[in-house]
Amino acid sequence: MLVTTTHTVEGMRIVAYHGLVSGEAILGAHIGRDFLAGLTNIVGGRSGAYEEELRNAKEIAVNEMQQQAAALGANAVIGVDLDYEALGSSSSMLMVSASGTAVTLQQP
């Protein structure tokens, strides 16, 4: 299934709109484990462990969005937006959400 942040796809036309679709993934932070991972994984101010978790969360959110679109009969999701939010008063959880418009594309 085609997933794009644009609202049109070159060489294709939208023949049906199926509505808004979304997917979410929420990650919990484990302070002790994450602190130790941070000490060992930070290279140049980056944490490989956190980056990998964010990539996994993004993949889960996008996959859920694609499944919703497929269930509606769409073959693409356009106008996709990815959001990252810290949840909770201590920001101990992170939410990644993906949303877009499910459409059916066809070549003219």
C-alpha cells in the first residue's frame, strides 16, 4: 500500500476517498534500564536504544493505519502526518501516532 505525506500522487488520480485513518503506539520508559542504556548508547548526543524504539513505534503506528485503510478498501494513504508526544506528568511514556486519508488511486 502506498503511504505518502503528499496530497496527490504524480501519474495517479484519486477515484475514491474512504476517510481518515490512524494508528498509535505507546512506549513506556523504564527509568533504570533506560538510564543505563543511555550511558552506554549515547554517542555524540544520540541514543541508539531510544532511536530504535522510536523507529519500532513509528512502524507499528503506520502499519495500524495501513490496516485500517485496507479494511476500508483503500489502496493508498495520502497526507500522512506523524506525531510524537510525551505522555504523563513525568513524561514516562511516549506516543507515536500516524494519521492520513485513505483513498483509492487509479492510473488515468
